[in-house]
Amino acid sequence: IDSCTALNRLPVGQKARVSSILFEGTARRRLMDLGMIEGTEIKSLYKSPAGNPIAYMIRGAVIALRTDVTEKILVSK
């Protein structure tokens, strides 16, 4: 993983921290309500057989997110 990359590019089993969220308004608020704020550690857990959605461990909860959402969440190691 580069210095900053999209969350959907994080390999399964790897951890990273949220750098920024490229959403505005309600979508941004929903992600923040899930605990996804700058500095939050996220671990990629599983990919569905089709590769979408992907399950992530975020603040002790497993949350499945679609690629169209995770491509707008930037993370770094």
C-alpha cells in the first residue's frame, strides 16, 4: 500500500488508517457515524466471491462496504 490509497485497494488481512473521506453531506456523516474518522484503524477482513462488497473491521465492528464507497475513502499505513 502506498503512502495514501483508496480503501478498496487494501489487501485482505492488512491494516491501515483513514487519511481522508472524499464524501460530502449525508454520505460523509453516515461514514463518520460508523466511526470512520481520520486516524481510525481499519482492517480488511473478507471479500465476497464477486469481490464486492468487502468486510472491514472498524472500531470493533465488522462492516461490509461496496467498492463505490471505499474508493472514496483514502487510507495510509
